[in-house]
Amino acid sequence: MGRMMKGLVKRGRGQWTMPERGRMRIAQFAALFCLCVALIVGCGGSQTGNAPAPDATGTTGSTSGGRIAMGTTQKIETLDPADAYTIFGGILLYNLGDRLYTYEPGTTDIVPQLATEMPTVSEDGLTYVIPLRQGVKLHDGTDFNAEVMKFSIDRFMQNGGGPSFLLSDQVESVTASGDYELTIKLKSPFAAFPALLTFWGVTPVSPSSYEIGEGKFKPDSFIGSGPYKVASLTPDSIKLDVNPDYWGEKPANDGIDIQIYASPANLYNTFRTKGLDVAYQTLDPEQITSLKRETSSGGWEVIEAGTTVVNYMTLNQKVEPTNNLNVRKAIAAMIDRNLINERVFQGQAAPLYTIIPPAFEDSVPVFKEAYGDGNFDKAREFLTAAGYSEANPLNFEVWYPSASTIRANVANTMKQSIERGLPGLVTVTVNSAERATLSQGVDNGLYQTVLLNWYPDFFDPDNFVHPFLSCDQGSPETLCQRGASQGNGSFYYSPKANELVTKQRAEQDPAARAKMFKDLQTLLVEDVPYIPLWQNKDYIFVQNTVKGAAIQPTQQFFFWQMSK
């Protein structure tokens, strides 16, 4: 990772922005992307040097008495669920609030939380009736009911925060159809809607403490219904106390004290010297390797998991030479993911062969089957079909955000490998641009290929096909003029892809949806608007005195499961 170098991260539905400001409405592009983890890195804190730093309680060293001392390099931008749109902010809200639906710990099975049953869905797929739990109180003593939930969802959609489009694009109306019954009407059928309702921002907040209105946010506090309350929040720390009146499973600890560090070095050194119980997000690859090597002698545990974040190359079909399908296929065959993993990530990543991550049963490694890794003989065949030879070599460009050392290393590793594997036939030019310039250029179709990544909003394969393969306006001749693939920089337009994306969104039968996802991945490998590259791994580092720490399959971290 280097020293928390910031790049660009892609999130949401198509604007490009720094992740600390939230994943805004159309596909965003790359925040700081640390080598060791696929999550966004903030840069808060004011500590320097290598000495153990004070924890959130103001004392040096790990906490006692059942409280957990955690360290991170993540910056906390906001705790307002209507505006929070970063991964770490979402993890905090998952521990501070509840949602209508959640996931059974250790699984990807959706289960009711503040709802008492899965929703009843009308035959046309537009109306969801949700029975609600009784006897729940918010942190300020407010009774939870349908009116509170309606207020919270309306506020999420109307206040104009970064994630507001997630519901406002889908929801026609929200009605308190009973004291403990909510009725939501959609604008169009959306089979993934229950998964969307697990999003951290769709959580009840107190109507007496929050307002509905454009930009009316409360970034420094949270009053909801979850297992923890916010005891204090500063730029360098956050302290979470157990909610004594929580209706559900009580935390196995007495609270969480989170210290925000200025650098991975500070986080690493404080953890190694027992100044922290838990270190989470984000350490350099060398530091991760060291901690993994020293688990027995050091007295700590390294918990490793995959992520749902995808890293990929987008190929612009509006410009030469990537407007040529055989050129796109040749590039797909040239790329050696295993080499990238070894040289750039020290093995702390996983090769990715489709845009739907392997965390989903619907994932099919189509690029591995079709193109392999560093298959230069196959690449030569495609280049010959496209009219290229040593006398007429292919020259193409790879762009990346100038602040991202990771993507710089990936791009240059690709260049060296390709030019060595196809000498005289292919020349790769590596270029970078500042975030704003690059984002504008992607939107306007200026670049041949760009290295990007994508953070999903909710756990459903739709989050990996709709933002990549759909287009709202265009034609096979003009390509995509407005829509997701235009915002992604590929300008991909396929009537068949549009049809499949729309159908899977309306389809309630999982088996039928699975077939459509397979067909969409087949289109992806046939048309090559994107080339999937890698997924990073996520890590939690815990002292042996801490039990119960785990990264969920949905990428959440349930603080309440930890004990000391």
C-alpha cells in the first residue's frame, strides 16, 4: 500500500468521487486502495511515531473489564445513516442500528430483524407488506413502530445523501399501513429488494432527533435501536457503550473503544506491543506478512477473509483500438492475474475471473475458461485476426488514478509481462491522471482502458451486473449514451444484456435468476467490455485474549460477538 496513498474508488451508480465523501449516485471510482484490503482507507488521526497511542478512553494500552480496544486507519466521516456511504461508516452503523432484514451470522441467508417475517409480495412484484417487531425502543426511549420506520425511510430518500438513490430509484411510496405494519410500493419489480433493505442506512432513527429535508444531516451522533450507543466521537476516536435496553442479543463485551491512527505503521506497532486488542483496516502487505508469521510467538491471531469488492479494467468501445472485439479479447488473454497477485500483492489477493465475485453461487469463472492467464499464444491469434503483426504492432494505453500506488504497480506489472510475452507485437503505455481529470475523461470516453474497482451496496448479484452491463439510452450503433456502462467508461450497449438485466430484477424464482446471471456472464466474456482482475483480502488482527471476532460472508464485522 505504501503510505495511505489515495486513488479513486468506484461506488454506487455512476459519479466519480473520493470515498471519504461517500459513494455518490452513479459509478464512483476509486478511493485509497490499500494492498492488504479491499476496503476504503481514511486518513484521520494526529498521532505520529511508533509508541503505543492512547485508546479511546484516554489510557495507553488495551482496555480491561470486558471492553475491546480497536485500532484502525479509517476516518469516520459521518454517522448519519441517510448520508453514510463508506465501508467503515457502514460497519459502525451495522453495530449501532438495526434494519428490517439482516443476515444470519456466518451465512448469506436473509432473516427478519425489525421485521417479524419476510415480506409478502404482490403478484406484480410491486408491493411489499412487512410486519414489524413490537416492544423495541430507540436509544432515546422512543417506541419503534411503523411511523418511525416510514419517517426513517422517507428521510433516507429525501435528504439527498450519497446513498439516497438506492431507495429513491426503486421506491414509489412508503405507508404505515398499521401500527406495526409497513407497506412499500416499488416503481418497478426488483427481486433483490429484501437484500437492499439490509443496507446499513435503512435503519430507524428517532423522529424527535432527526429532520427530513435536503442536507439536514447529523454527522456526529446516532440515535437508533441497535446493541451499542455512541458515548463519544472525536476526530481521533469513537467510544461505543452497550445499549442496556437492547431488545435483541446482548453484546458479549462491555463496549468498544476505537482509536483512529494516522498511518498503518502506528497501527501495526501499537498492536504488536499489546496496546490494542484488535487491529482492523488497514495494514501494509509487509506488516500483514509479519503478523501472520509471528502468530505463535506474538500471542495474536490473524483472521483472513475474502471480499465482495471487484477490481477490473474497463475497455472503451468508442475509441480505437479497443473498439475492436478481437483486440479486447487479446488483452483479456494477455493479462496474468497470478503474476499480479504475486508481485503486487505478495499473495494477499485472489485472481478474479468474472464480475460477480465467487462469494455468490451464481459466479462463473468465465474469463479463466475462455482466456486463461498470460496466454500469449491465444492473444497472438486474436491480434492476427484483428490485423496486427510485428510490422503493424498493437499500441494501447492503460490509465489509472495518479494517487493510487497500487494501480501504478498493477499497470506496470501488466506492461512488463505483456511486452515480454509479445515482443515487437504489443506496446503498452501506462498513463495516470489526477482524480477529477480522470473521472471526467472516463465519463467522456477519452481513455482506451482504465483500472477501476467496485464496492457493492448490498449482497446480491444484481449489484454486479446492473451497474456494468445495463444502459438506459443508446443503440448498437451509437453505443451507450446514458446509463451505467457509460458511467463505467465502457459504453457497452447490448439489447440482450439490457433485457436480461431487466428480467432478473423482476424474477422472483432464484433458479430462473441464476440462469440469467450465467447468461449475463457469458455475454461479458463474449463482448469483453470489462476484464475482471483481482479481489483483495480482508483481515482482522486480534490478541489471543479476544474471542469471537469474524468477518461475515457479507463483509460485515459484528462487534457484539467479541468477548475478552
